[in-house]
Amino acid sequence: MNKKITRLYLSLLVFLLSFFAIYSQRFVVYDSLNAHFNYSDTLSKEEIKEAKAYLDEQEQVDFINHTQIRKDLNQLLKKGSYQVILYKTNSNKPDDKVIDSVLAFCGRAPLKNAQKYSIFINSSSKTSCIEWYPSFSNYYHSYRIFDGVLSLIIAILFYWISNKLKPLRSKKNIFYSLSSRMMFSFLCATLLVLTSFSILYLNRGIVFEFLMDTFYQSEDYSSYAKKLEKQLQNLDLTKENKKAINHILKENVLNHAYVGLYDEEGIYFTDKSPLTNNNLLLLYSFDDLDVLEAPLYYDYPIHFKNQTVSMYITSFPMIPFQIPYIILSLLISFSFYLIVLQSFIRKRIHSIQNLQEDVFTLAIGDWNHEITVSDKDEIGRLAQDLNQMRIAFLQTMDNEQQARVANKELISSLSHDLRTPLTTLKGYLEIMNLKKEDIEFRDQYLQKCIAKVEEITYLSNKMFEYSLVFSTEYNSDLTSIPIQKVMDTLVDHIHYLREMDLHILYEPLQTSLSMDANFAMIQRILNNVFSNIQKYCDPWKDIVIQTTIEEDQLKMSFTNSINHHLDKVESNGIGLKSVKKMIELHHGTFYQDETNDLFTIVFTFPIHQ
């Protein structure tokens, strides 16, 4: 269900709600029109005169034929409903006893508002009268047109406003998680369902009144009366035959109507009917009836063997529609669940789709594309994290690009620097080869060759360190070696520093344990560490070197004072970076610190117990 269909559905509900809300006020409008403009939808003076003349004529007849009276008055009083009332005395005071009455014009029982506009038509002798109630036929027709137009305008305005309004977004939304938002949506939907069903159910009378006033057509029970008469025509209407008559009536029971037989001695009725009073038509109080409870009356002549009686059918035509109305109300109410939850799900899916499109843009290589953070829930936080990852990746790519450029420049520079001493070394060796017999000259050039070899060694070490630091793959080829072999190498470096007149504090470590290591790489690590000490240490202060075995680890610590009297030395830190990388290849740890003019390096290697 997309947004357009949802708006159309809600607009339809707004139309129906507006229509029936306005329709429920039809009597208020009618009262206002009657009070201010003397508008009325009642009988004309000519119709009242004709009805009064008919009453005077019927008073001259000895036997009251209910069916004939109903037929005649239906021709005279073609709108509204009426009741013919016969009194015991010659006055129509409230204390007078009503002895008979006839409800006619399809038997529509008057509702409360119709009674306010009832008209009493008395006979000349005042022993009988017609109480007429309006049905507001002409007024209802005009009011329904007005109601439909006004409700349609309201529905169109609702559709237009809902299309223009943007969803409200609170800057201080406390519902940041999907679970809390889903629970809040569920509670709102439940409240909306309960409220809408209560409104629809409690105001069902308005809907049924509209159906009755607009669509209901009087039912024809003629075939039912003929069928019933065929079964009763051979019986006498007596108290002795009451059970047999009731049995026939029960076999031909109607779905939403009661059937009673009326004569001068009593009433015969089905067991389905709760009526027990002899006067069927005066059992109802019309003051509090709604359209579901207000019955419709029909009468037909039934010929028994000994006499002809009137069969009254008390019908409640709206009762069969109550269950369908409740089902429809439930469907309409629960549709709000679909609307609210579908709106929640649609927003979440829209956020996921936007995130998917952004991730696809990143996947095809456009890492400059910024991921949109639409909300603060889990999806929004995921988008934010992806955005941070994108930024970090761009920075890493930029750093790698700079490293590649620097690597290329360094390799070019080192290649040039290597060619220079190699060319010189070759020249010295060629000169020495030419002057083999001159020992003094050979010793001089031999020292120069050694210096050039050291220069080449230094440059090659720098190339190794740089390639190690910036390489993504490196095979360490670790093998098991004795730790004592590493300690012997360490002691060799310490002896070399002592020959340089540096003061070393060190206690030798003796152990028979072993470790997984690449010995050539261990040598490079120690070369870099001692070369760093030799370059930057203060020669007048102690150098502390410690080696211990702690918790299955070989720990080596180097501490020296920093020489601040050196000329400015440019260093890119590649040596220590390569040390850290080689230690990580051995699954060890590396730590360096510079505090209070002391420079400390600590690293560990895992060992075998």
C-alpha cells in the first residue's frame, strides 16, 4: 500500500465520518429551520380535512375493519406514519381509556424527534383521532444532498492537506531504537483501533437511520400471508385450537419479525414473541426507541373456518444487518493497524534502501560519496559508522598514496646512492689490482673500500627496513631456536658498545628455553636498536639493558639518556618502525617511551617452556 492509496483510503473514511456526523445533526438543523423560517415537512390543510372527514365517516360504521382503515388512510396520508386511536368516552383527555388503535403506513414507528411534530386529527365527536408523525421525506432528500456535497469538500481538503504536509520530525526524539519505535507505533495503532471501533459501534444507530431513511423499501408479506392462510383456513379460531395455531405459526416463523393474530377475544402469537398483552400495538414506548428497536407493522386478513381476523407482523428489518455492520467496523478499525505499522515499516525499508544505494556507490569505487544519515535509530547509527569507515578509508588511501610516492622516491634515491659507492668501490679495486706490489698504496685503498662497503651496507639495510614497514605481505619463516643464541648476539653488541667507551649496565641471562623466531630478523632487530642507541645516547651516562623471562615471554628492555648536544639529525623513524613490524611478525609486543630525557624501548617474544 503506497502513500497515495493510503491517502485515498483515509480520505474515504473522512468522507464517511463527516457524512454521518453531519447526518446525525439533521434534526437540529430541522428544528432551527422550523424555528427561524417556519419550515415544516408536514400535512397540508387539505389532507388534514380529508382525514377528519374519513374519521367521521368511520364512526358511523359498527364494525371496525383495521385492514380497510389502513388501506384508505394510506391513500389519504401518503407521507409519514399515523396511529388511529379510539377512546372509551367522548373526550380525548389523558384519563380516558384507549380501547383500540391502528398503526399504519407500513407501520413505521415514530422516533423521538418525529413526535415533536405530531398532529392530532380529531373526529367531530372526539371519540377517535389520528395521531400523525412526519417522516421528513422532502427534507431528508435535500439534507442528504447538502450533507454529501459538504462531506465531499471536507474529504478533498483532507486529501490535499495530507499531500502537502511533511512528516513532523522532533529534534528531541526520545525513541532512538527500533524496538521502542515499534512499541510506540503498536500502542498508537491499538489506541486508534479501539477508539475507531468504539465510535463506529456506539454511533451505529446513525448509519442504520440513514439506511432506513434512504434505501429501505416496505416488505411484501403477501405470499407469507397466503401460505399461512392456506394452513389455517380449515381451523376454527378458538382457544381450544390455540396450540395447533401456535404450532403452525412456529413452523412458518420469520427471521426478524413476530406474527400475531388479532381478534375481539385475544391474540395468538408464536413462542418467539415476548408479547403477552392483549393490545399488541400499545406495548411499545416510542420515547427511547432507536431505528434498530423501532418496529415496522404490517397487517393482512387471515380467513379461518369460522371468522376472518387480522394478522399483524411486527418486523425489525435492521436487526440482520447488525452482525455485518460489526464485522465491517472491525475491518475498518483494524485497517489502522495496517496503516500505522505499514507506515513504520515503509520508512525503515526506505532508509535501508537508501543505505543500500549508498553502499553500492561505495562498492563501485566512489568513496567520496557521503552516506546519508536519515535518523538516529540502529539504521541511522549504521549509516553513521559506515560514513566514519569511509572517511577513515579515504585517509588510509591517502596515506598509502603518500607512502607509495615516498617509497618510489626513496628507492630512486637509494638506487642512485648505491650506484655511486659501488662505482667508487669498483674503481678502488681496479687501482689496487693495477698496483699489486705497492703494499702501502694497497692498505690505503683497502680502508677506502671498507668504508664504501659499510656505506653500501647501511643503504641496503635502509631499503630492507623501508620495504618491511610498507609491505602488506611478508613471510617471516619462523623456526625454533635457543634463546641463549639470541643472548649471545645481544652480548656481542654490548661488547661493541663498550669498546666505543660507552658504559653498559647488564646482567647476563642464562636459560635453556627456546622460541620461534627468524634469527636473521632477530639480528636486524638488535642491529637497529643498538644503532639507535649509539647515535642518540648521551655517552657520559649509563645505558641500562635488561633481559628477563616473564609469563612465557622473553622481555628485553633498553634505556638510555638522550644526547641534546648533537647537531640536528633528520630521521623518519623507519628503523624503529621496522623493528616494531618485525616483532609483530614474531607475535610479540613493542613499546617505546620518551620521558624525562630518557628513551626506553621494551619488546617481548613468546617462548616455549
